[in-house]
Amino acid sequence: MLRKWRQRITIADIVVWIIGIAIGFIVVYGSIKTIQVGKYDSRVWIDLTITGLALGGVYALIALGYTIVYGVLKMINFAHSEIFMSGPFTAVFLAIALFKNGYWSSHPYISLLLVTLLAVSISSVLAVLLERIAYRPLRNAPRLVPLITAIGASFFLQYTFRGFFGSGLQAYPELEFLKGTWTFGSIPVYKTQVVVIVSALIMMLVLYSIVQLTKMGKAMRAVSEDKEVASLMGINVDRIIMLTFALGGASAGLGGILYILLFPVVHFFMGFIPGLKAFTAAVLGGIGNVPGAFLGAMILGILEAVGPSLFLDGMGIAAPYQLKDAIAFTILVFILIIRPSGILGERITQTKA
Amino acid sequence: MKSKLTFIQLLSTGLINGIIVIFLGLVGMIETFNQRNIISGLVSMGSLLLFLPFFMFGYITAKKEPDKTLRTVLFTGFVTGLVAGFTAALLPILGQFVDLRDMFMNASPTLFSILKF
């Protein structure tokens, strides 16, 4: 009996579990100590949670792009963070032009709509071009090849946009109607945060409905299962993959606009960190699963906002907010140790993987 | 002298060529490369970079052409080059009417002068 257990459990497993237990201990101990110290009241925790939800909403829109592309092609599109950057980075010039001629202030709703449409279009077109030029020729190549290509495409797009628009920061003009707060019960919430959370939720529902309820979604699921059989059933595989990239790009473009509502500055490198976080969120929720990506993003956003104060403040660590990225990725490691397929991810067989 | 490639194929190849030239210009490569001479006062790296896509796409079109007679190959290359040249020329033409530099930092008069020879 003991020998069987010894054969099953390797040293690597033991090390991984020790790391998991250590992380779990820090989380529980830090939380208890912080609550005992009572440095923050309930209002602060609510504010932090709402901030986390808004941040999670942006991550969710990027993560949806990662997850639907992975769902169909079983490929991580690492250039997706640049698709996210391209939309708002291009649309900033329209916003500035509208602001200069006064249209931004006189017609803020139409201006925001125009900027959003431009950002979504740019991101979608770029995602489709990327698929057509970089990924389609590698459709039957080993899985590592498109992955490396995606990393290359990511750098290519980053430095292309730096070449086009420069390496400086560009600021979006302020929108007067999104200033201030709305009160829910007795809790004031920033209007931008409400807009971001609601938009992310709507986009998730739209994408989920497309995948589950429409003919195109059925074709996407068929292509995801088996491209050759789907092709024999009369599905235009190239077209479906192209539409998947367009949808992912649109989601990233919208995510970019929501991101600039929270942080109204754009630059060529702005996609890197949110892209990485969104990828983490997609893995956390179970990559390939649309509600999973949303859930993972929300959890990551909340952990990033609440985690530093909750886990580290009570242990006397100074300026814990600087460690927010470390917390987000450590929690990812912890969840992947417990559940490698992600929160809502299916356990796939070796052959399918 | 009739190419077996369709007009759309020639047109799209020429367009892609032109777009690549505009891309290289707007990214800033042509202007930066132009500061280095290959033959002093005659050929610079910038002009080489400008002509490279034309040669490359001319070669690709000629290779795609099933009818390999000299006249047809030259004709397809000529049409592709013409379309590409026209597309690339749109940038300096547009630059005369609109200040592209507000958006594209490399859309400078120097770039336009290189494109116009």
C-alpha cells in the first residue's frame, strides 16, 4: 500500500503541494491578521471590491478574445494584447480631433460611440489580418510554431505602432458625463466603473449567446471539435476561424475603450500587462470556456484590488499595493496547483490535449 | 501578349506591394535607412529599401505567371509595378492636402521627397 503511494507521488508533487500550502497559509494568516488589526472599515473593502470588478471587466473582455481563439484553434494568440492596444491607440487621434473642434464636448455620446466604433473596427481588422497573414499558413504546422509566431507578431505589432504613432503617451480627453458617482443603496460607485462592469457583462453574454445559440456558434464549436469533419459537413473552416478572430478582436477593441475610461492614457506598450493578466484570467477560469474567462477575470480583478490590503497589510508589509501583480500571479499558481484545468475548464484527455 | 493571371490578381499584388512601401515609410524605416549611402550621392539604403518590394513582387508575379514568355512576364511585372507605384504615390499626394504628421510621426516632408525622388 505504502509502496503504491510512493510510486504515485513524486518529489515534484510534494514540492508543488508544499508551495500550495505555503501560499494558502499566507492568504489565511494574512487575512485574519488584517481583519484583527481593523485598519480598514467595510466601506474601503466595498470600494476595493468594486475597483476590482471594474478592472476584472476589462480583463474579461481581453480574456474572451484569448479564450474563443483557443477554443477554436487550440492556440494561444499572444499577439492579442497588441490587438487590444491597437484600437484605443489609433482611436485616440479621432478623440483628440473631435476634442479640438469642440464636438467632443458638445456631443459626448456620439463622440464616444464614434471612438468605440473606430477602436473596435481597427482591432477586428488587425486580428483578421493577423490570422490571414501569420497564422493561416501555419494551420497544419506543429503547435509550437504558431505559438512562437504569435510572440513574434506581438513584438512586430508593438513596434509597428511605435513607429506609426511614436513612443510617447497620448491622453484621451475627459468625458464630462462620466465624471462623478452613482449611488446604489448607500454605496457611491464611479460612473466609469459601472459602465465598465455592465459593458463587460453584456459583451460576455453576447459572445456566449453567439457561441451557444447561433448557427455560426455551432459551426465554431464544430471546428473546435474537428476541423476536417467540420469541413466535410460543409462548414467553411477558414471563414469560421476568420470570424472567430474578428469577434475576439472586437472584444479586445471594446476592452481597450473601457480600459481608457479607467486609465485615460495610451501608449504602444499598454497592452502587455493587461494582456498578460487577461491570459492569466482565461487560464484561471478554464481556457476555451467563455463564462470561465469572465469568471476568472473577475476573480483576478478582485484579488488584485483587494489582495494586497487583505493578505499583506496585516502582516506589516509596507506599501503592499506594489505587490499586486505578484499576488495575482501567485494566486494563479495556487489555483492551478489545486485545479490545473481552471475553475470552469473541462478535464481534457491526453489525446485531445 | 495576354497574361493568364487575372486582372484582380495583378491588381491585388500591386496593391499589397504599394501598401508595404507605405508601411515601410510610415514606420520610419525608409527615412532612417536613407541616411546611409551605398554609393555616395547615388544609391542610399533608403532607396534600396523603397525598390526592394517592387523587385520582390515583380519576381513573385512573374513566377506565378503560367505563360513564361518574356513579353507576358514583362507585362505582368509592369502592371503590378504600375499599380504599386500608384498606390505608394498616394501617400505624398495625400500628405500635400492633409497634415498626416498629426497622427503618423514619420510622415515627414523628407519621406515625401524620397518617395517622389
